[in-house]
Amino acid sequence: MRRLNRKKTLNLMKELDAFPKVPESYVETSASGGTVSLIAFTTIAFLTIMEFMVYRDTWMKYEYEVDKDFTSKLRINIDITVAMRCQYVGADVLDLAETMVASADGLIYEPVVFDLTPQQKELQRMLQLIQSRLQEEHSLQDVIFKSAFKSASTALPPREDNSLQSPDACRIHGHLYVNKVAGNFHITVGKAIPHPRGHAHLAALVSHESYNFSHRIDHLSFGELIPGIINPLDGTEKIASDHNQMFQYFITVVPTKLHTYKISAETHQFSVTERERVINHAAGSHGVSGIFMKYDISSLTVTVTEEHMPFWQFLVRLCGIIGGIFSTTGILHGFGRFVAEIIFCRFRLGSHRSTSVPLPDGHTSNHLPLITDNSTH
């Protein structure tokens, strides 16, 4: 009884077989089929390798939402060198919300030499080259995001020479915390003095001939400091052509949450528009000589997430590649054989029609003579 049930079950499973096996005696192989199979296997191997490379790669996904955080502070990271002595310049932030000077105690004024060493110039040229490529190919920003904390530091290396030249510039570096509203960070002549109606700078004690706002921005960023991230103004260098020169940078800051397989941080991206002009009151060009960075905070926040292809999707795509190539090559091979058989059949029929057989009465016959046993003798 059990054997009968097993046989019935086995027969039922055989009937449900969607992959019937053809006996080997019914299978015919050919040189053309072997060639097509070799091409198919080679194509499958190549596409499998390419698909595996796509599976190993990652991409950045961008999501946008309204920024609801209005209470936290915004950190500004600054490293700027001005071609003036430290006692002649002052840096501060004017907060447009409170119309007062934010505290600039987090900034350090360091006397330095403005000219760079060969090693520093090489890094600056590299940063400027990267900036030019980023402006042309925006997709490179994804590569920078994924390489954060892994790439080399973008900070300017210290001077390797022991130059006896006296410092002729001032390096202003450090960080500030301001409100998340529009503001104006500026470097101008004289130290800042706050007062109830705003602020002022002690510029009367500085000689007009000593004004020189040639500057180099080694680093400027907003939010958490992330090594390896290159910001739009890193490596910028401006040379003043006049004593009364004003340099303006209009910056739009976008809060950004970065989530990759290496880091998870909250930082800020920004775009910048530059403008410079000479202050000449007689010609109608009014203002104050200096470096002005006017920033505005975007109302949107961007979440940048590094994503990876799921393994199940990789298997589905791989099965599609293998099955599709086998089916396509089989169809093409069958169609090629069909066309070849038609051509060869027509060629054989033409050769048969051109064959004539003489008859006893002097006529000819285009039909092939029948082969009999007597004709073989």
C-alpha cells in the first residue's frame, strides 16, 4: 500500500515537471551551436562581472524637508589670512536678528607671512583644481561625501622653512557660534567696539596707506567640522588692486544631514556668489573697505544618505541577465539556421534545375534521372 502511494506521488511529481529531459539520442549538436554557446557564456561572464561591480558600488540619495530647528546655534569655522598686521584688523559677526555684534572670542589672531611655501602652494593649486572640476561636474560631490574621514586632510600644512622674514599678515582662525538667522561676518580695519545702536571699528588710528585686504581663504565652513569635505571657498585667494577694496561673498547655507557607511553627522552645504569693487565716494561707489561674508540660512534641510543595492535585487538582475542571454541567443541561433536553410535549399533547387538529361528523340529533360539498381552497374 505504501509502495502504491509512493508510485502515485512520484508519477504526480513527474507530471508536474516543467523541465522535461530530452534523451541524448535526440539531441543534435553543431559547430554553429557551439560557437553561439561560447559567445553566450562569454557575454554572461562579462555582464556578471559588471553587475557585481554595480552591486558593490553605492550612491547618494537626497531628501528635502522643511527645517524646523530654530533654536540651535550655527557654528562657523574660519581660517582666513589677510595681508595686514593683526593690530590693524578686526573680525566680528553682525547678527541681523538682534542687530548686535556676536562674540568673536573664539577667533585667534596669529601673525604670519602671507607668501606661501612651495609645499603650501602645491596644496592650494590642488584645491583650486578640485574647485574648478566641482563646478563643471557636480556629481563629484557624491564622491567627496563618501570619502569623508578617509581622504587626506585639506588643511594648509605648516611652514617647513625657518624664514627670518618678519610677519606681514594676520591669520584669523577658529570658530564662532551664532543664531540660525541671516548675518554678516566681516573683516575690516580696526577692532570692533559694540554699542547700543550697532557697532563700530577703530579705523582712525590706522594709516590709509597700510590698507591691504588681499586675503586667502584656507577654510570656511558651517556646522560640524568634517575632515575630507571640500567647501566652495577653500583655497580661494584674492589680491587687492587698490587700498580701498571691498570683497563681498554672498552665501546661502543649507542645513545638511549626512549619513554614510563611514560617518553620520550634521553639517551645512553652501553656495556662494563673489563680488569685488573699489570704494570711491567721488564716483558713487560707497561702502567700507574690507572682507564681507553675508550669509543666509535656507528654510529647507537636505538629508544625504548613502544607499546600496540589496542582495535580493542583485540576484534577480543576475538571473535576468543569464536567462535573457540564453533565450535571446537561442532565438537568434534558430532564426539564423532557418535563414541559412532557406538560402541553401534555394541554391540546391537552382543547381538541380540547371541539370539537363538528353533523350533518345533529341529532346532534353531538366529532371534528374532516377537512380536504379541497373544504373549502378
